[in-house]
Amino acid sequence: MRGQDRPVRRASTSLPSRRYFEGAARYFSPAAKHISVLAAVLIVLAAGAPPVEGLKLQWIPADVAALYSPACLDGSPYGFYFSPATDPSHTNDWVIYFRGGGWCFTPEDCLLRSKETLGSSKQWTATYQNKEGGAISPHKSSNPDFYGWNRVLLPYCDGASFSGDVSAPVAVTGDGEEAALVHFRGAANVRAAMYSLMRDYSLDAAQQILVYGTSAGGTALFLNVDRMREHMLPMGANVRALADSSFFLDHDTVEGKSVWPDELRSVYEMQNVSAQPACVDHFSPTNEAWRCMIGQHAYGFVNTSLFLVSSAYDLYSTQCIFLSEPSEPGQLLQGNCSSVPGYEKCASNPGKCTDAQLGEVNGFAEDFVSALGKQEKARARGSGLFIHSCYVHSATLKSGWANTFIDGVSPQKAVGQWWRSFGGASASEGDAADMHTYLDCRWHDTQPYQCDLTC
């Protein structure tokens, strides 16, 4: 049952009264959206799932590499992980997953990153044993809609959400080190992988394709999915997208400092990011095309049908956008997160926030809901939203995929219902967005702060 047709479950009277995000009704239809009113849910987890063969590493063939020049930051070759469909009825159905892992914000940062698996393929394993959940999971119990499909995992090794596009390597000198070459080839990695899959792995016969991304991989999805659908994937295939924890705000810190926007501007300019043309056209008159690197702006220019899962209290966004400080020299890789004086404990555990600090965090969450609600994309036919209140990042890769609930519905169930609304491999535009919009509660102003006990 949906909207006003559902029985209302009252929260426990032992908790403070539940509040929803201020002004949310201005953006999301109260009659059709789903709003959490659960006090608690008993969850029973099944153990002992049978082992599933991992995804196998497939290197980009030499002739394709010569055509596109894909590379990780250190210049090592690019590849992808692949597992063929295990359900014969889904031989022509695919999940393509952009893996996340933050960004590198300066050339020196990228040089450091080039020495680890997020910047080099030298230590990638031959088999990826998928312990992650979400739509890439091989287990029917937790992923009944997509478990038996062809599965592709695109490893992340460029530091710019698979979008860097600098033709020649850049010489970078690290602290006390000789100059080394750093390669910004993320966009080429996507093109080479799709070409190889189309030519050698029967992606050209695909009927249904779910493009999935989390965190920086969700930003990659925003930046790449339309280009993939229009130019890299088979014509006639029904391509839709699922992004998690990637609607990053263009927002100052609690102290009013422009830390996160400046960091993403650096990424955009350093790596000559290949962003969505319509977004670039929108911001170019004010010389702000770099804002297309930020999820809040990139999301609105995605034309592909898209379901967004996120927390209004996203852990990474709270720690690394709202409660961050400018990075110090040598303090790299993920910026200077959780460093606002007096907020260190609050950032690591909201239960340790003062009421005043929690008020600031609630304000940041309300800005998230407001910014999302103003997006036409959030209300477009074929869109879906699952905005929960758990203090977590990339919940779909964890138990939150199946065990976080808004009005008794998990992200897994919500995404499955949204996917099936398109009628399988048909060309349906899907339901109105209100039919697939779930909005959780706002944290309480006083202890206990958490309002959703399924987190």
C-alpha cells in the first residue's frame, strides 16, 4: 500500500516526538511519498549463504589499449572484473558497477594515491571475491532482482570519478622524491572497458543494463551514464541507473569556509574532467564549469532514468564537507575531514554531539533535502529516491541495502519495485517519481538524537 492507504504505525511514546524535514512537502508530494513512521523493526539475518565464484580480472586488450590509452594514475594498465550471468533467463541483462573511493585533490595527492590500489593496478587480485552488497551482490537472498545477471565491476584508479581526460602524463615531484609521471585517464578507462565488453563479452546483445555507482563511483555515474547510453552501449538496450551516497552538496563548512567546493574545483581543473556538456554549458557563462564535478549539480543533468539512495546525514558529507578544514601540506588522500575544532567527537559519533552541534548537523541535513527537492530530476517520471537518516556512507554496499527501512521498505525492495515499474525490457518511461520516493525522519533536537531505530 502507498501513501494515505497505508496503516500508520506510531512511534514509541518513550521517544521524543518525531519530526520530518522542514519544508519537505514543498518538494515531495505528501499524498504519494513514503515517510518513515517505524519505531523499531526486528531483523533476522540468514547465515551460511553458499559461496559464489568471484569476478575475474580482465585486462584491456592491447589493441583496445592502443586505441584509447587507458591507465591508472601510475600508468599501470587498466582492466575490469567480470562474472557472466548465472541465471539463463538473464543472459542479456547486465549490472555495471562504478566503484568509489574518494578523490585526489592535488598533483602531489595523486602521486601518493598512485602507490596504492586506488591509483595503481599492480596489486589488483586475479579474482574479486564480492563481499559487497547492493545490486552487485551475487546472492539471491539479498539481491533478488539482479543477482543472476552479468556483473561488471569497474575498479577505481584515476582519482577523479572516472572522468579525467589529460592526454599526456604530468610530471609531479613528491616530498623528497624524484619527479614521477602521473596519468589522468579515467574517462579513457570507461571507454576502453565498454569497447572491450561490447566486442568480446557480448555486451552488444544486452537488453537491460543497470549502471550502478556508490560515493565517488556515483559521481562517476552522473558524469558518464548518458554518454555510455548514447555512445558506448548497444542501441535499443534499456539503460537505467542506481546511485548511492553521491548527491554531495556544494556547501561551506560549519565555520563558513569553502573547503569541499575548492577541493572539487582543483580536481576538475587538474584532470580536465570530462563532464556533462549541458552542465558545462550551464555554468560556463560564469566560468564555473568546475561545479559540474559536484554531485548536487551533476545529478540534475542526468537524462537516464535514475534511482538515488542516500542518507540526509551521510557520514562522508558530514565529516568531509561540513566538518572539514583545509588540508595541510602532506595531509592528503581524503582531505582534512572531521577537523573543525570542538567537533571531532561529534563527527565520529553524533551521540557525542552537544544539542547545539546537533542543531548544526540537522541544518546541514535539511539543506541536503532542500537542495534535492529543488531538482527537477527528483520529480521526473522514471526517477526514484530513498533518503534515509542513518549515519553511514554507501549503505547499499553494507547491510543497509536490505536492512534499513522507511515505512517497512528497504532500499533493495524500493529499487526492485522501481526497476519493475519499467516493465522489464520494454521501453516504458516508468512511474511518476512520487510512486518511488521515500523520505525518512529528521533527527531529534535533544538526546536520543537518532529517529530511525532500523539504522
